[in-house]
Amino acid sequence: MTVKELNSKYAIEGCLSFVESKGGMAIAMLSNDHSFAQVSLYGAHVLTFEPAEQDDVLMMSNKSYFEKGKPMRGGIPLCFPWFGPHATDKALPPHGFARLMDWNVKATAQQPDGATCLVLSLTDNEQTRAMWPHAFECELTIVAGKTLEMNWVVKNTGSEAFDIASAMHTYFATNDVTQINIKGLEGVTYLDATQQLAPVTEGTAPVVIDREVNRCYMDTTATCEITDPSMDRTIRVAKTGSQSTVVWNPWKEVAKTIADLEDNEYQGFVCLETANVHRNKVTVPPGAEHAMSLSISTL
């Protein structure tokens, strides 16, 4: 649909509208008394979430691509149906294809509590089946209000079971990543991607970022809190249907190798990802579905 067609069918006066961004991408603008959010229909990608009278909770790179065929850097990219490089074919896109596809608007609504709701969907097609030979339907419900709520349902519409690894790869904004700490992962075993996925058990102190960090915390459903003195706030990240939490920051040296990230932008974010990866990947039988949800709030 064109932006004009989207507005004609799905806009809500004063609360939700669609605009065209650079690169010709359609962006949904969700605005109410509680918050403001922007969502790209390309990738079903949440770009911003600004609670009323607060700074953006999310970080977008100044060098992010807004170009079809390339992922965007920052916000909340969706990783599906695999996480990281493909296990057997390195020519396939890292983190799968969901963030590289145009999603369809399924519904919009203004809720009684003043929050604004956007429902997006993605189904298999010739392009996805060439990369992953399964029939599926994804439905992503995004609700922007006092909190940002995301509920992602993956349904197996085919005749064979499939395995999925997935993540809501959230980039949380900070002024100085070295000042933050992350609570909720104490005592959890993680796979350290900087050490060939060696297993390490987290200690009793909160997680801090003082070097490259690339960790997949396994078998955890815990709510996490990012305390950020530099921005005088704490971000609470709650989840359901997720057994993994990924923490990532590339640090100085790796940041310089990332084309769509400015050299010093590593200081301005930490990724805390709601996920099911590695041994926590999910098997979805024919006709069944799996739901994973994320709730972001500021304290």
C-alpha cells in the first residue's frame, strides 16, 4: 500500500498516521498523551519510543541505512528465523530475513487507556521460502502508551514442524554506557561470543559494560533493569515466552569495523535482547504457534 492508502484505511485522527521516510519507507507515527513512537513497516522495526516528557528510550545510529535490502541499525530490529550467521549458509542474511521484509498493516486501534495499537503481519512468500522452506505467519502487536508493549506470535501454517531462533534486538539509549548497570542476570550462565561461546556463570553483582560484551544468557525468564545515572532513569524490561537474554555492546575496536555505526556511538547504547537462541530455540509443530512478548517501562 502507498502511504496515502495506509492513511485512508488505518489512520486514527490525532493518534496514528503514516509518513514516507528517506528511502521511500512507510513509517507509522503513534502519538498520544503517554508517549510517541515511530515504527517502520520495513522490518516491523520500532525506531523510537519517547515516554511523555522523557528522552527516547531507544537509540538509532546516525549512520543507519534506510534502504531496502539492508537492515537498520538501532531501535528494535527483529531477528527471525535464525539468530546471528546462518548455521550452514553464510551467504544468507545474518539474523534472518524478518528485518529485511515489508510487513503488512493488519489493524490499528486507540485503546481505552489512551495507548495506541498497531498490528503488523508477515507471511511466507517465494522470497522467504528460498531462504527457509517453511510456511508461517508472523503477527506483531505494538502498543505505545505509558509502556511499550510488543507481542510477537509465530504460527506454523505448514505440515511439518520447524525450529526458530528469534530476538527483539533492542538498542537502549544511554549517554555513557560505562555508567550503566543491568540487574536481573545474577547467577545466570551465559555463552560468551567473544570466547567462542564458552559458558560462564554470572556473578552476584549487576552487569556492567567496560569492554566488548556479547553474551547469550540462557534459561532465564527474568525481568531486567538498566540503571542509568547519566540519564537519571531506570528502564525495566519484562518478557514472556523468552528463555534467553542477549547483552551486547561492540566497544571501541569492533565499533570501528561496523559500517553503519559511528566510531563513538558504542558509548550511546546497550543491547538487551528478548530472545530464544542457541539451546533455547523453539520448535513449533504444524498448526501451533509460539508467542514472545516484551514490555519496556521507565522508572
